[in-house]
Amino acid sequence: MDVEKTKLDPGHPACAGCGAAIAMKIVSSVLDDGTRIVIPAGCWSIILGRYPFSSLRLPAVHTPFAFAAAFATGMRAAQEFKAKKAQVVVWAGDGATYDIGFGLLSAAAERNEDILYICYDNEAYMNTGAQRSSSTPKGSVTPTTPLGKPEEKKDIIGILVKHGVPYAASASIAFPEDLKSKVLKAKAIKGFRFILIHCPCPTGWGMDPSLAVRAARLAVECGIVRLFEVEKGKYRETYKPKGLPVELYYGLQKRFKKPAGGFEPPTC
Ligand code: SF4
């Protein structure tokens, strides 16, 4: 990765090894200066920093949990009204995307609004103590699923593809070139574009910060996270996994182990 081009400055307040910060480091390296970033409530509300300070060298706005897609829609309309060309990018966690902001996300996708929506998927409400979201994988132990989550992870890309969006893709922080090429491709497409980035959270997943990228890579190589894109309804796998045993991925994290004394909430 060309770290010189990233627009995320060092010294930001994310936890060590934060996958969501690594994701921004990669993505912002291929975003144009002046790209408008819309951030609903979540870990990135903190990582961005408190006004007038910011960790990101891009104009960014905070929104309430549910409203990022609607806010971005209005911001893009204002850009068009003023004949300006800045991209509007939503940068949202899975809680804001899969659950709380889902209605407005669905509405924006169905209207094919000209926005790029990127979800940094750390698979729970990490900013408030790692409670389960509908992105949390089955079996994961969280404060609200102390015996392991019984439901499967929601297929958010499948749902958005059914909205007829022109571009949707999955990506991983362990495959930065694949991620960057998807952002570059999405930037060049008009209409609603969606990218889901698998972002390990060492704090919420119960693992050493040094293991975040290894966990992301194992998720792909074990076939748990697939790297693909769907362009105009056409599915294409962008990486063939090695098919490693899934235990390698699950074994790195405490969230798939049920502690005898109950769930120990992470401290952030
Ligand atoms: S809780 Fe997780 S996602 Fe949030 S800042 Fe810390 S490592 Fe990143």
C-alpha cells in the first residue's frame, strides 16, 4: 500500500490494531481531495476526533445513527445543484448499516442515489461495548448473546443487490490492492455503490492487536469472508481462497469461546 497517499493522520484515538482505522488508511489513499465523508454514530465518531481537530484530511460530518444515507443523499443533491463534482462517501459501521440506518440505506439504494456507501464491518456495536448486531456471526459471544449468537449474519450485499444497485463488493483490510481497486472502480460508476470491508476489532473480538490483519487474512483464506463484486448484477469472485481450516480463524479470537464465568465485556 502507498501509505504516503493516505489521508488518515497518525495519532488518531482508535485502539491499537483497529481494523476500521486500517481500512480508512487504505481507502483514503485513493479518495480525491475534497471528497465529502459522512460518518454516523459508531467507532469512527471517536476516531475522526473532536472539532476543531480531525484525524482525517478530508471534509467530514457526523450524523445521528440512522441518517447517514439520507444525509449523503442531500449532500450529493447540493453538489449537483451547485454543479460541483465532489464524491460523497458514507463511512459507517455495521450497527448503522445493517440495523439502525438500514431503512434509509434501503431507500437510498432503491432510488439509486449517486453516493458511495462504505461499511467498516467489525461485526458488533464496538463503540458501546461489543453488543451483537445483525452482522455478528453465528456463535459469537457478546454481552447480549452470552451463550453465542443463534442467528446467522445478515447477507447485506445480497439484499442491496436485490435493490438493483449498479455496484456492490466485499473487501478485506488484509487485501489492500483488492480493496483499493474496488474503491477506484466504484468511484467511476454513477449511482448507488456499496462496499463492505471486513475489519477485525481486537478489542471486541478478544485478541492481541498485532493479530488484526492476520485474522482478516485467515477469514478470507478459510472461506468465511469471500472477496467478490457484483457489477450490474454480474457476480465475480476477485480472490480464490486457499481453503485453510476454519479453526485457524476462530481460534485467534475469544468471542467464539464461551467463558465459564459468563461474558467479560471488552474495555475500550
Ligand atoms: S473498539 Fe474496535 S473498532 Fe472500535 S476503535 Fe477499538 S479496535 Fe477499532
